[in-house]
Amino acid sequence: MRRYTKHLAGATLVLALSAGGTALAAANGWTVPSTALISAKVAKMPRGVTPSAARQSGTAVVSWSAQEITDGVRMDHYVVTAHSIDDPPLPDITRTIEATGGTAETVAFTAAELAGGKWYWTIAPVYRNWTGAESGKSQRLNFPGTPPARPASTDPAAEPTAAAPAGIAPTTPTAPNQPATTTPATTSPVTTETTEPADPVTTATTTAPAGEPTPGDTATTGS
Amino acid sequence: MLKKWWTPLATLVMLAGLLVVATTDQSPAAEDTMVMVGGRGGHEHGGPLYFTLTAGSVHGLYPGKVKQLRVTVNNPMGYRLRLQQLAGRVTWSSRRGCPATSASLQVRPYTGRLPVLISAHGRTTLTGTLPILMPSGTSEKCAGAHFRITISGMGYRVDR
């Protein structure tokens, strides 16, 4: 019993000295912690701006305003898709183009690609691996002829602006969420079809395939 | 006999436990002890024993972007404060597909020099920053997400 009492006394002394030392150390410089919560918001990817489409020198020239993910930071790519409104529809033609860094972007689709179909275009902005929602629909253009044999979807290395044939007058890109403007006087007079705003609500109906133009579309005329 | 063994042993265990609790509360490295948020804290001799950290919110993050978070230290104590450590980490995300991990958002080490002395009842905006980085490969699901970043500091009271 006496032995245990000695052990207990010894252990208590050691612990007391340790605790006392800790207290003394703390008294010489109290440790003071603090935390705070900060919020951080990530930019949203914008929806693509509605492009304008115009026939120029036998090609379809699609133009739109450059977009930013946040102030001063422009998108680095755009996905441009030509959608067929024929029945049955022709396969979509999709191109991913590198942004030029300018205030407007333009890409041309050749008549050979579009022959035998009626088309409208949409764009989606891309920043790094983020892609924004698809834009509203451009004007429709009709390209008579025999459709070329093509795969379901093509994505050739497209050149923005520079890919447009020489002599093409620049088109005026549309402002976000506004109807596209009609093409200027340089539009080819080859066909009688007219271009129309994509998204204004009208009562006209089309024989659009499922999943394609919505009731918001206007009917194509003159083709 | 059993009782004779038990009594000193229990006493020893109890004292050891008390010692562990006491020392843990004073450990600067123990993250769990960093519980004083926004001005709540202990008092010593009727005076406050805490300091506060404040920083503005961060906006406009996108892949590849680095934002510099500037931190202000407020010392309400009647003693000088020596800020010894400052760090931050992402602790919450509003999107399930965009977890609060370094793959989504990172808080880099403080860029300034430490320690920093803050005078009694003083307020200092630190010269260094905590860089907030969104990696280039951050998931698309992080677009529009909100994050919460916890910044924590550890200082020592400097006697007058």
C-alpha cells in the first residue's frame, strides 16, 4: 500500500509540474485563434447570343457579338451549329471555332454544305471546358440543290472571319436576346426566300421536325 | 486489494485527462480550437481575448482565375497581438457536382510575411493576400456556384 501511495504521489507531482509549466507558458503569451467565413461566387456561363445569318456570294455567313464570361474576359471558342428545318431534316452541321478576340465573330458555311436544305443557326459560347447554353435561332436561309452526302455531324477546322470568302461585307451581329437583323443589300438575290427574325412570337406554323424549331419560329417563305 | 489498485489508477487517469484537455486548448496547431468567429471569444480579467479577421467576398471566379483575398485583422485586446499563422480553405459549395475540394477551388498560402504585430485595440489590413485560385480544369458544374471559404488565424498575446 505504501508503495502505491508513493507512486501516486510521484505521478501527481509530475502532472502538476507539467500543468503548471503549460499555464506559465500560456500566461507569457496567450494563444489567440480566430476564424471568419468568406463567400466566393463563380461566374455563370452566359447563353449564346442569337446570331444573324445572311447569304453572301453564295455562302451563308453567320455573325454574332463576342461574349464575355466576366467583365473583360471573352470566350475562347464558340460552337456554331446549322440546323436543318427540312422534313425529314438533314444532319446538323456543327463547327467549333476559335474566337478572334474581336467584338464580333463570323463564320461562313459554303453553299455546297448547305445545298438542298433550309437552315437556321445557333451558337454556344465556350470558355475552357465550360459551354454556355445554346442561343436563339438565327434567320432561316434556303439553299436549293441536291444535298451532299455527309456524315451525321461534321466539325471541320473552321476559320472564323478569315474563312469567309473575299468580298463578303461584314454583317451586323445581333445584340443578346434581340431578333436578328435582316441582311444588308449585299445579300445574294439568287433566291427569293427571305430572312426572318428567329425568335419573335408569331402564330405561323411550320412542319418542323420534332425537337427542332419551336412555335417561336416564323415560317419560311418564298422558297 | 482490487480497490487499492483502482484508486491510484483512476486518479492518475483523471489527472492525465485534465492535462490533455488543458494543453489541447492551448495548441496553435489544433484546428478544432479555432472556434472564435466574428468577435465571439473569451475574456481575461474582464478584457477580450480574441481577435477578428475580415475580408471581402470574392466574385467573378472562372477557370484559371486567381483572386487575391486581402484580410484585415482587428485586435480588440488591450495587448499587442502577434499574428503568427493565417490560412484559408474551401469548406462549402452550393453545388453537388462541384465539391468543396481543391479540384474546384483552392486557397493558396498567405503571400505576406508573418508574424505581424497588431497594436492594442488596433486594426491592420495585411499587406499580403490569400490567393484564391480556380483551376483551369474545374468542372463545368461549378459555373454559377457559391463557395464558402474559412480563413483562420492564430496569434499570441504580447505582454505590454
